[in-house]
Amino acid sequence: MTSKPTAAGKSSFDLIDVDTFFNSLNLNEEMTFLDLACGVGNYAVAVAERVRGTVHALDLWPEGIDTLKQRAEKKGLGNINAAVCNVSRSLPLEKNSVDACLMATVLHDLIRDGTHTGALAEIVRVLKPDGRLAVVEFKKQPGPPGPPEHIRLSPEELDAVLTPLGFECREKIDLGAAVYMSMFHRG
């Protein structure tokens, strides 16, 4: 790929309340976790430091995946499986193999680009029947950080996109001044 994907290299990780984020994720040590459109893997690294199970980190941006692999190696995190992948197409994961999936400040880009349908269908395919989907998004408010307000997704807009796919929003969490997280479960 000759050009960087939209928002490549940007991360919302520094904007979140990390304790609130991880308390809400309710990770268990043996779980299989998917960080979809992971960028340089700030979330994936933080999760891999907290679980022994596999953390799949997938992104379209080769440089981001290379950076993540180097970081994981330096930290001795052998449980990260980082791969270059178009997340709107077939994911290199088995059906019903993932306990929890994270989409951190990416769904608004996929919707804007018209590629969210494929990505969400793949999440449905790889999540276990009782799997969880955590979606971190910028609050629908003007000004930086984040994309223009008209691109941002409100919790109600997330519900409208995900409920028809069999997801039920169980919790909405304020992660800081700029971002929130909605926790969905497969019903």
C-alpha cells in the first residue's frame, strides 16, 4: 500500500482513563482478544500485559503492524498475534474464536468510508456466541481531538448500527473529556 489509511498512526489511548477502561472491559487471563484496526497497537500492548491468552492485533497499515511487532518483542509479549489485514474483508481468524473485540476510534472511519458492513460481519463471525464488543468513540462534540463532529458517532448511533446485527448495549462508559466506550454483548 502506498498511502496510509485514514487516521493511521493516531491513537485515542492517551485520551482514556486507563483504569476505567480496563475495569469496564472485565478481562480474564485466558481470553482471546481482538484489537481491530489496531494501528501501532497501544491498546493491544496494554491488553497483552494483562492477559495470557492471545491478543490478535489487525490493521491495514503495514508500518503500524511492524511497529507493534517490535514493541511486543522488546516487552517480551509473546501473546500478541499482529498481522496486516483489511479489516473490512475476511479476517484471518476462525469462526467463534474471539472472546472480546475492541474497535477503538475506528468505526466512524469505516462508516464514513462505507466499509463498516464487511468489518462488522467479520466481527459477528469471529466472536463467540457470548462474545463482547467494546467500541471506543469520540464524543459527539465540536473541536479537537478527533474527527469533525459530523463524522463522530453518538451512543444512539452506535446502537442503531449494532443492534440489527444481534448486539445489545449493556453499558456506556465515560472514558474522559473526549471519548466514551459502549460495551455490547452478542445476544
